[in-house]
Amino acid sequence: MDTINAAYLNSLGVEAEPPSAEALTRLHRAHVERVPYETFWIHLAQGWGIDAAESTRRVATTRRGGYCYQLNGAFLTLLTALGYQVSVNVAGVHEAGGPNESTLRNHAALVVEGLPTDNNPGGRWWVDAGLGDALYDPMPLVDGVVAQGPMRFGMAEVGAEGVGEWHLTHDPSGSFTGVSLVDEPVAMDVFAARHLYNSTSPESGFAKTVTAQRRHATGTTVMRGCVLTRRDGDMVTTRTCESLHEWLDVLEGEFDLSFDDDVPAEALIALWTSVRTAHEAWADPRKTA
């Protein structure tokens, strides 16, 4: 294994081992627990791309993460190096209105093959380190409902009139409703146009609100703006950060997200000022009236 992927495994705290469903689960859990889903790079104007090698280097050597294209691009590289049969596939995250062709390519998902188990004799798995507050374990590509800690996820094969070939239903506590999956491997560059929109358009939700998210065994932790929400089973706690120092401490403590020396202090101060101004306007609209 090359130096970068060895460092990647070290950052996950996982040893290299032959491909298996059990090993894949260990890798998946470590990834969503330790590598932050985050959009700070957009709001700090860092201009990150979706090249898988670039994403892999960042995950392996820094305490930064990215969003779906970057996290799953990096995970694709690691799984390939470990000998897994894995592909990147077009997917589409949607809200309550339901699946729609227009959402396809707003997400990149991974499919791993060749790992049969008693509950998944076909051996095909939806693997996703880039859904933020969703999957903790790989999801079998089999019709049914699966419990992952306190959360429940549905998987269904889609008929000819549907969107894609598979549909994942998020737990009701999640930040979105579901995801459609096209069951055909693609190259990462098919997502380039959507990535440009996501990261630069004023209409993009990614560009409107800075966020960090992660899964853990008992639920989820999400920072939106300066508000931290943690779900542990049925218990939900919130905390609003009141200073830049507190905000950075929470990001490091809850998400292992650290900006080290790659972001100037003045850029972090400017982002914090923007985040607090937006929060105060939301909390008391009279301030912007």
C-alpha cells in the first residue's frame, strides 16, 4: 500500500485487512466518525475540486474533510487500494417532494460488490461516507428496512417508472428525505458541473449555510452556522456558540475539524462575523428590518 493510503488508514484508526463485509463496516464506521462532512472550504473560498487523488491526500494528511464528492472520492480510492470491487455512481438527494430526475448528480454514492452475507446474498452494498447525518454502516442493496443504532433506513428497488434503480429512505430525524441511486458506474468528472454550482451559486444550499456533520453509534452531531445539535437516541441537545474561540473549540472537539495553518486568522474571523450576523438576523428579524 502506498504512503498516502497508509496514512489514510492511520487517520481512521483501522488496520489494513482483506476485503469482507465486516471489514467494510469497520472502515465505514471509522470514516463517518472521524472524517468531517464539512462545507467550510466553500465559505472560506478555498476552491476545492473533486479530484479523488486530491481529496485522498487531504483526508489522509489533514484534519479536514469535504462534502459528498470529495469524501466518497477519497473513500473510493482507499477501498480500491484495499482490493474492494467498488464504483462511484450517480445519485440524487431529495426532500419531501420525492425523487426527481433533476436531483440526479447532486450526490455521488459508492457501490461495493462481491461481499455476500446471510442477509445480503447478492453481496452488493451502498457505501456512503458523504451523506452527513445518514448512514453509519454500509446499506445492503436489498429491499427492506435496516436499523443502524437508533436510526432506521429503508432500501427499495425502483420500478421502470421511477428515478434510478434504488431508493434509500432516510430516518425521519434526518436532514433530508431520501436518495435515488443510478445503478451504473461513472467517472467522477460527471459531477463537475453540479459541483461548480454547489460551491459557487448564491442559490446553492451549500453556499448559503456553513455546516459540519458526523454520525456516531448513538445518533448524529450537526453544526449549522453557529448552532450545534446532537442527537443521542431520543435525546436532542442544542448549543449556540457565542464566540469565535468557542466555535473553533466545538468544531475541533465534536468533529475533529481543525484549520491549522491553511486558513488565515482573518478569514476565520470574517467567516465567524458573517455566521453570527446571519444567526442574529434569524433569531431576531427586527434587527434587519
